[in-house]
Amino acid sequence: MIAWLNEGEPFPDVGAALDEPNGLLCAGLELTGERVLQAYARGIFPWYGEGQPVLWWSPDPRMVLPVEAVRLHRSLKKTLRHASYEVRVDQNFEGVMRGCADPRPEQDGTWITNAVVSAYSALHRAGFAHSVECWMDGELAGGLYGIALGRVFFGESMFMRRTDASKIAFAHLTTQLARWRFELIDCQQETPHLASFGARPIPRSAFIDALNRLIHSDAKIARAGPWSFDDDLRESFA
């Protein structure tokens, strides 16, 4: 059994999360920007389907990508140097979320419901949630979004409508995060695609320790939005 989370109640300790399904911690009906921030700071995230209560998760192990360990493959670097594209930041946040919510052949439905769009859009307006967008021929070709707290970027989802568009956005994000001295990208779930960039699973306890150091310490770096990236990022891929 998992706990039912009433409005305003604190989250259970992540150690109470189930082993199967891995990381399911509690459920409730409240999904607000404030609640999402509380969750992320504790190593918890929402993930649920249409018609379900809000399900909160904290899997063990946790897939993370240390910013210093990011690997960009040679073919992607060639694309970054020569392709015709423009990267914009925080210009069309909801458009990126809607793109991430588009149906995909390998998925049955989407967890990015209207309620999720509303909660994360509120966080975007408050300066916590950010979109990195790849534009080609004047159209939004792909991108990603996530939340920044301290020196951690919590990646949520990415999409592409043109080849490599989401990878272009990701490369620009990780390069800028390194310049800003971010240390960790939370990837939540383990996938071969993320592993190819250098992501790896770590014990949940190690992840919580990292959050306590990178979010809750006096050394945290405030990067409230809207964001803007350095003009010379593309030159760094040469």
C-alpha cells in the first residue's frame, strides 16, 4: 500500500517507496507548481496517466547525468557545426510541452496532461522551469524542458519533428550548464538513449545526498528565469 497525500500534507520519506513498481511513493489529487518544487527538492517527481490520481515517484536507482561526464558523439558535433538551425531559450515553453505530449509510436497516451502543462507553465512564469528550443526554417523542430534548482537541472521530456533537433537542444543545454557550474542533470528513468550521452544509474541515497549538497547548501547558484544562453555556444562545438 502507498500513502494518500492530502492537500498541504508533507511527502512521505522516499525510503517508503515501493520496490515494485519501482519508486512509487504516494498518490493524491494536488498538482501545483509549489507542490512540484517541494517534490523535486526531495528527489520525487509526478508521473501518471489521464484519469489517474497524481502518482509521485522516487525510483532506486536513479538515472543521472553528471554535467562533466556529458558525451557528444562525433556525428552530432558535425551536425552542431554545419546544420541550419537556431536555438532559443524560454521563448515557447508551452509549445515545447505540447510537442513532448504529441503521440509517439512506442507510447500509449501521454502523462503530459492539461493539468501538468498548467502546473509547469506556472513554474516557467515563476522562473524555475525552462525550455530549450531548436528552430529550423522558422518552425519549432524540437526541444526539451525541465526545472532548475540550485545546481541541478531536472530534465522532464524532449521531442523532435526534424532529425537531431532534440539532440541539438540538449547539446546546447549541457554546454551552457557546464559554464554555469551546474553539476547534475536528473534523468529520472534509465534508458539506452540517455546512457549514450553519459548518464548512469546511482543509488537513491546517493542522489538524495547530491540534492542536499547542490540545492540546499549555501553554495547553490541561483539561475532564475527567463534564461538566455551565451552567444558563442555554437563555436564551442568546433
